[in-house]
Amino acid sequence: MNAKVQVQPGGADRAREMAIFSAVAATGSFSAAGRDLNLTPSAVSRTIDRIEARLGVRLMLRTTRALTLTPEGQAYLGAARRILTELDDAEQAIADRGAPRGRLRVSASLAHGRLCVVPLLGDFAARYPHILVDINLTDRVVDIAAGQADVGIRFGPLADSGLTARKLGENRRVIVASPDYLARRGTPMVPEDLHHHNCLNFNFRRAEAVWPFVRDGREYSLCVKGCIEANNGETLGQLAAAGVGVTRVGAFSVAEELRSGRLVPLLERYNPGDVENVHAVFVGGANLPARVRVFVDYLADALR
């Protein structure tokens, strides 16, 4: 047999009473609470009297100098604040389902953000006009768990953390040079030919600059040298397109140059096929804001 649910009348009035009581407790006076809520002091006083009469207990001790909560008043205040917070959260969750809204802080690397993420933001903003996208392009790793951003885009292996990760795609490595450079210096046909070329490298700390290759199913590494190093693939691709030398970078950072023919891929038969996974990381859980969810879903679909 189904139990009948008893609905108490005046539910909306009780929520308003709780809000008024909380305001009085926070401000310490009927007058200040009334100013905050656009009510007269007498209306605030009548509300407190009504709550006390219904409960049959004294919630506040009132003197000419101060208002003091009784133990029952302290208990009621804690319950009221909890209920009002849950009510606000429930309404915001329902509102987000219809139209996700609010500020969304996104962190992406300089090159990938400029080339792959920023071009998508116009369409995303048109789809979700109530979301304010606050994007920060930096090669510094921001602390998502500490609240420095809502969504971060990461390359390569992820560190152990309590964050949720969603795979957005893969970044394939490619060796490239410009047609002009190859016309002047010749086209390398096997990896060892790179010993006679200006190989532009990343300046990340390591013992020596090595590029991986595969031959007859066996992987091996080759030491290369060049006259310029940089901290991002977009810069190396720009230098290669200008005819400075040969470089090995993520395909996304030279995608436009490859499409236009300003750069051409080299030694593809020896490419080991190594890739970096690209993830969006964020604080997950049952209370994940809708603005974060729809943005990550959008990126996963657009960058697939």
C-alpha cells in the first residue's frame, strides 16, 4: 500500500520566513534585516513572532541593545540555512538543464589553445549564450583542484589526482620542412640523412636531442642537431615554414602549413606513430556544473 505524502500548507511562506530569520541572525537587528529584504522592521518582527508561535518556543531573546539566539534558535538557524542552500542548489541545477549559465574558466596551452580551442569558441558561445567563457592561454600548468580554472586541457600522461579526465583526441608527431629548404639542402630519404640537416628542437631539459624512428619493425632513436630551440611546436613550425630547417612537432601545430603546402611531411615510412593523448580535466562528481559538462562534451565532439 502506498503511503500518502502529507503536504504542509504555506511551504513557500516557510522558506521566506527562514530567509527573514537568517537575515535577522546575520545582521543582529530587525531594522538591518528589513533594509536588506526591503521590509519594514515591524513586518520582520511579526514574521519572527509567527515562527515562534508555530513552534511553541522562543528563538530570540530581544533587548533594546541586542538580539541573542536561544539554543532552539541556533538549531533553527542551522536547519534554515541548510534548507535554503539546498533549495538554491536544486533550482540552479534545474535552471542549468534548460540553459547552462555562469562563468566558465578554461586553461589551455598557448599553441593548442590558439590553434584548436579558440577557433571553436564563437560557435560554442552561439549555442550557449548564457555561459561566459573566460579562457587563459598559458604553458604553465594551473591547479584545477585548487580552483584556478574549471577546465584544463592537458597533453601526455596525466598525473595521479582526484580530477576527472575526458579524452579529447590524440596528437600525432610529424617531421616537416618547407619546399624551399628541401630545394636548397636536399630531401632526407632515411633518418640518418638528418645528420646533414639543421634540425630545430624543443628546449625542454634532457641529456640530448633525439628523435624516435622505426625500421623493419625495430624502434630506435637518432641524435640530431640544429641552430635553434624553442619551447612550443607552433614556433618551431613557423621557423620550418620560413625555410630555417627541419623540425619534429605535433601535427596540430602545423596543420594549416601542411594543408597549404608551406610544409611537407618527411620520413613517414620511418615514423614510429607515437602520439600524445589530449584530455580535458575538471572536478567531476554529482554537482558538476552544467556549463562544464556541455563545454567538455562540445570539445570532445569538435576535436575528435
